[in-house]
Amino acid sequence: MSIEKPISQIKKAILAGAEELARKESLNKPEDCHFNAVIKTLREAKNYSQELFEQAIKTLVEEKELKNKIGIELVTSFEKASYRLLENQERKGDLIDYISKDFEAEIKSEPQIAIEFAGKEKFLDDAIKYIKSNFPKLLQLKKGKI
């Protein structure tokens, strides 16, 4: 894997990561500490492996694009439900297998997701695709299986 337009993609990833950290602190705009935290994390990923670094860049950029496409409210709702399902599954066993086989059906059956994404199923499919295309690869890279 190699990043197309690496400087541009890295800048987008850093901004996306910093904005996400700021949002989690209920701030409208990222501060220097948010940018520094993202840069530190990306450096650690690069020191671990080039492939993990590139996948982290890709994931951050795609997450930002998803937020721009479907809106922060739907992304926030989807994230909460996803993280709850993924945390529960992580305690039970193989997260990678779960994401590829059962995640889509379970997230779609979540009552809050069904309500909030009613009439916006394409957006829900986009969010699911984001999880299914990025998380298994990141998990494998972190475990050193790739």
C-alpha cells in the first residue's frame, strides 16, 4: 500500500484526527495539543510499521470524508452503537471475524440506529463499509499479523 499524494493525505489525516480529539472535548476547534497528539500517534505507527502508518492515514481521511458526507450527528450515533457492539465482542472473541460476518446485521438491528437512519439507509451502508474496510486491517496490523 502506498499513499497517493502523501503530503496532502497526511495533512488531511492530522487535521481530521485533531478535529476528532477536539470534538471529544466539546471544543469547536482543535488546539495545538490535539495536533501534537495526532502527530505523536502517527509517528508511533510509522515506527511500528510503514503499513500501519499508511492505514492510519487512510482511516483518518476516510473518517473525515464520512463525517462530511453524512453529518456529525449520524456519525456520533453510529460510533456510540458501533463501539458498544465492538467492545462487547472484543471480550467474547475474534473481533476481525465478527466485523466481517455479524457486525452489519447487529448494527442495523440496533433500535437507535434504526430510528436515526430511517430513510438514510445509504448513509448507514457507507458507515458500515467504513468500519468493515478499515478496522480489520488496523487490528491485524496492530497484532502484527500483516
